[in-house]
Amino acid sequence: MLHIGCHLSSSAGYLAMGKTALTIEADTFAFFTRNPRGGNVKPMNTEDAAALTELLRERNFAPLVAHAPYTYNLCSDKEANRDFARRAFREDLERLEYLPGNYCNFHPGCHMKQGSENGIRMIAEALDEILWEDMKTTVLLETMAGKGTEIGRSFEEIRAILDRTALGEKMGVCLDTCHVYDAGYDIVGEPDAVIEEFDRIIGLDRLKAIHINDSKNPFASHKDRHEKIGLGSIGTEGFERIINHPALRGLPFILETPNELDGYAAEIKLLREMQQAD
């Protein structure tokens, strides 16, 4: 079964997101843990979180994929920025304990010309401060397109962070189709080879979620601009191969395409129609 959803607004609360997901035939979804471009966060409503948890159980949702704000940079060249990211990220994870058993995805960060090795070290050291042993949320590193000084442009960089983090068992990976395609992994022409390389370097047991996005740019462009499904350089046939790949079936797929709710509903319908019988 294809588990698929999209980014939803949390402005009306947790339960409201679950109900909205049902209206577009989604059985998973993503939401930002706080303002994606800032540091603001609403007071935690534990009753609302409990109501969503019950709905997820009743309707057999796949795990949700919460998303940390873009402002977090655990390997910034500014100490104040790194300190903010550590404190806010820890608070986000503490709040997600009220939605147990789900995922929290984040962009590893940009090393700001300090070098990738230094960036990887700082990210791992920060995660050692942020994670704790009995947490109920799995933290996901997102694969990146490689623009600027981004960390996570290669499977090797993702693996290096996992290896250097003491509680690496609390972590996994979210593979973004636009990002890996833009980074130079031919998920369209050679999906088997890409997935085999991921398994060899990181391990498929670490792959927990997929961000399913087309790309406005050509292969290996290192640009990171998402496009609607079928309208970019990955194309409809590419996504049919991706969603039906046996190594990816059963994972939550999250749309981050440039759409409003009706557009997401149409893409969910399109992708479900592409699904081949088990």
C-alpha cells in the first residue's frame, strides 16, 4: 500500500491536520514543528495532541514526518546560531513526545566555508546534546541537493553524521527525490543502482521516509527547486518507478510540491493510480 500525504499547516492544531489529511485521501502528513522561517512556537496543547494520536491509531495512519525549521543550522559559523538550533530542536523533540512513534526530519546544515568535515563534526556533537536514550521520536537526516555549503549532498556525508552520533540508533534518513536527483544520483534512469548505493553506504534499514518532489532543474544541477509531480525533469514515468520500487514500498511518502490543498489531493490521486498491485 502506498502511504502518502503532504505538508499541512498546524495553525488550527494537531487534530485539525489529521482531519484535513483524511479529506485528501492521505494516510500520513508532514508539518513544521514551529514557524519554518523563525523561532516562534505556540504553547503545547497536550489534549489536542492526544486527540490526533487517537485518530492516527483509529485510521491506521503511517508515521508522520514532522519537519524542523529551515533556520536550524547545527554547523553554523556563528555560535549564537548553533546555540539557538540546539535549544529549539531539543524543545521540538520534547513536544513531539506527545505524538509518540513518529519522525522529525531536518536539513543537516551548511558549514559556511568551514569545511564539510568540521560541519559533520559539529552536527554530530550537537545531536549528542539534543538526543536522549528513551525518546519516542526518530530523528531523520534529509538528503540534500548540494547547493552552497550544504552538508548531506552525498550518502557518505549522511553516513558520517550517523557514525559520529552517540545515539545513532535514534536516527534515520529521509530521502528527497528532488534533492538526490539534483545532487547527481540518477533516481530516474537507474533507481536500482541508487537504492543499492544507499544500502551499501547507509543501509536500507535507516531509510524511514521519502520526500516525493519533482525538480525544476536538470540532473546534477545542485539547485534544489521543487516542481509539481510530472511537470519537472524527473517526470511521471520516473515517479511510477520510484513509488513501485520494492525497497521503498511501505515507507511514508511526503509531497513538498508547490501546491495548495486541492493540488496535493490531485497528486495523491495520481500517485495512487500509478501504484501497482503487490
